[in-house]
Amino acid sequence: MSDGNICTIEEQALSNSSNGTSIVCLTRGDTIGLTLVAESGFISLVAVLGVFLLIFVSKAEPMQFSRLIMLLVNSAMLSEIES
């Protein structure tokens, strides 16, 4: 942890001996950067799925969509009754 890495002494020794192929010790900045990249990727995934959902809903006929919703509600109610 002396050079900013978030690793124990044993983990640092393993990282140094394996040239980073077995374990990688990240600095605090690397950890924050990786977190931000993962979070932005998740937000992008949610946005893309939302667009696909909006396209699906706009293309489906209103009667078919309401029938699908009723089937989902009925199946949820039946599963609640059974359990």
C-alpha cells in the first residue's frame, strides 16, 4: 500500500512475481476510473433497452399490448395465490 495500491503485502508480492497475470493491484485512481466506466456502461445499457421497449410499445397494436399486460398481471396473481 506504500505506492498507492490497494493490496496487502502478500497480494503485492504475488502481483510482482507473476508480472500481473495472476492478480493486478489497482491504485485508488484506477479503482475510481473502473467504477465510472462500469457505471456509464450500465446506464447506456438501460437507455438502449428503454429505447427498444419504446419501439416495441409503439409498434404493438393497443389491443395486443393491453392483452399482454393482462396476461402478465394474471400470471403474477396466480403465482401469488399458489405460493
